[in-house]
Amino acid sequence: MVLKSHRYSLGARLFLSAAFCCVLILVLAGVGLTTFYRRSAERGFDERLSVYIKQLVADLAAPPETERQTIGDLGEPRFDLPLTGWYWQITRLDGERPNVRASRSLVGGQLPKLLDQSIAPNSRGLRESYVSGPDDRLLRILEREIDVGEDGRFTVAVAAPADEIEGDIQDFRFALAMTFLLLGIALVASTLVQVRFGLRPLVRLRAAVGLVRTGESPRIAGQYPPDLAPLASELNELIDANHEILDRARTQVGNLAHALKTPLSVMMNEAGTDDGQLPQTVRTQTAIMRDQVQYYLDRARAAALSGALGGVTEVVPSLDALLRTFMKISQDRDITGSHMVPPSLRFRGEKQDFEEMLGNLLDNAFKWANSTVQVSIAEGKIGEGEKMALLIDDDGPGLPDDAMAEVLKRGRRLDEAMPGSGLGLSIVVDLAKLYGGELTLQRSPLGGLRVRLVLPSI
């Protein structure tokens, strides 16, 4: 299975790669040390066997009158006990019949001759190998060929159980495995500490960028290592460039608005001096043009500002100000407005956009309400990420279900007697979408209309 590296964080990749390298190095070192120890154990074992071979060779070279008394007396009882795995064997190579002398432990058996197996002797003249013994036990055997002149040519072999070597190697492997396990745990733990310590400046930089995004800080602050300081500086320059672009866009939008609104106002004033059909048509079309210009200017401004970094708006102060304004406007109708919004709630975006959306919705609510307008917050998590849902309820006549989707379309008005262009709700819909939110209409518990506005929050 191919791992998808983009799913892993930088810290995870550094830690996993370092841990993998540590484990690989320890495994290779363990294999190498075990192989070296095996050879060392074999050399030490062979040294013991070679001592016995030298003693047997000395016995063969002794005078004939002492041979029967001294040959094979190696001072090791295991050579005398049956099938102990410790054996010696002397084989005469010349003569009419092979003459074989062996330790009592062989019990009439024989050891294979390495000379017949074409095994070359080492630098000391010894042939060495592993063979199967009389009881099918694996043996380590050393063999030497000697020539004692007139007494003939012989091969002298000594064998011992190979499991003694394997036992030492197994003990070494266990001790090495335990040592390397503890060392590996220590290395992995130290790697984790190093990765966390090394990536701490990146964590601080990420937190600083988050503070800029949420509006808690205008720029990336703090000191960073030399390899991260240029990145922080570039990000600050990018933030400054973003604000500069937004300021220019805001200025251009404002200039365009003034440039268009002034001629339209002049045309409407001039058309208002006459009551004929043409002036009436001019007034109607000019009003439509003015509303359309305002709508698209608002959309252009909102599209520019929705990508601004660091825009955060306190919800309650703006809501209080708007409610006071609309209650004052509607004081002749005795409409009261209230809210149940926590003071800590904040909108992640521009204040002007938030007040324009909320102002349009409250304007409609106060127009249609009989006596009460209430603003509250929906409980629970709203979709993905941090979002809030503002609920604006009124006790007016409400809307039929089939008309709720219709009024959200641009320029649609269900009651031509009420003042307005029919663009308010559509502007709110567009602004909410630019911020990743949405606007929906529902029936209100107060009997009228409930407007549900979902926006990003922090």
C-alpha cells in the first residue's frame, strides 16, 4: 500500500523518518555485531579444540614405549563418557589398512574426515567445519594432517557440540536485543523532543497567522529563527499589500458611486419639474438605474472586502445601534425590538458588511411587524467550522411557503405598496454567500417571518 505523504504533517514526517532511520541502523548494527560475535565465539571455541589437537599430536610424536600410556589422555572426562559430543579421532592414512583410534565417547562410531570433503586448511593448517555426530548431534570439528616420518601420516580430529557456541550466541543476542531496545526507545524519545523543539517556531508562526486571520492582531509579531524570519517578513508584506489593495478598491468603489449617483440625482430632479409622461418615465427608469448601480456597487465592494485579512466585528454593539435606530424610526407604530445575543459573539468579517446585512433584515422585520421584533442565536454547531446563526423574528403577517423562495430573488417585491426596491434581501443573500454563509426564511414562533442568517464567527 502506497502511503500518501501529503496526509502527514511536517513534524510527523520528520519523526517517522528519524525513527525509521534509527530502527534501521540498530537492526543493521545488531546483525553485524551478532555476525562478528559468532566468528569470535567460533575462534574461541576452536582455540580450545586446537589445544586438544596439539596434545594428541604430541602423544603421536612421543617415543613408542610411552605411546600406550599417554595417547588420548587429555584431562577431559567428557572424552571418556559415551556420546557426550566431545570426541577425538586419529586416523592413519598410509598402510595397508586404515588404523583408527578414537575416544571412548564415540562408542565404536567414527567422525567423518574433512580431508575427504575437500575442505582447505586455514593458515594454521587446520580444517574446520560443522558435521553431524554419531547421535545426529551437530558438532564443531577441527582436523589436522601430520607426518611423523617413519611412523606414518595421520589425521587428528577433535569435535565438540556446536550447541555450546549457539548457547553463547543466543545469550549475546538476547542481551544485545534488550540493550538495543532500550537504546531505540531512548533515541525515538529524543527524536520526538528534537522535532517538537525544532518545529516550535513554526507552531508560533502558525498561531501568529491565525491571530491575523481572526483579527486579533494586525500583523505577524514576534522574533523567529533566521530561516523563518524571511517568511514572517514576507507574510507581513503580503498582509500590507492586501490592505493596500482593499483600500484602493474601497476608494475606487466610493468614487464610482459618487460619479454615478450625482448625474442620476440631477436627472431625477430635472424630471421632477414636469408632470408629463416623459418625465415620469425618466423618473421611473432613473430610480431603477440608481437601485441597480447601488446593488452592483455593494456587491463589488463586498467581494473585495470578503477576502480581507483580520476583519472582525463585535455583534452586540452593531445590533444595539441598529435596533435603536429602527425603533426610533418606527416609534409612531410602537414597535419594540430586543435581542438575546451573548456579548462575546463576533462576526469574522467587515463591520460595514455585517451592518448592511443586518440592517436590511431588520428594516424588513420592522416594516412588517405588528409590535415585536426579536433577534436571537440558534443553539448548537452550525455546519463545518466556526459559524453562527442569527434568527430575526417578527409578529407580522408572515409569508406563504411558496413565496419564501420568491422574495429572495433580486428585485422581487410581494407588496408594491411598501417602499423599497426589492433588492435588500438579495443583497443580503449575495453578501452572505461571499462570506460562506446563507440566508433562509422560515415561519416564526411569534406568528410572522423568521429570517435565519448563517455567518462565520470566532
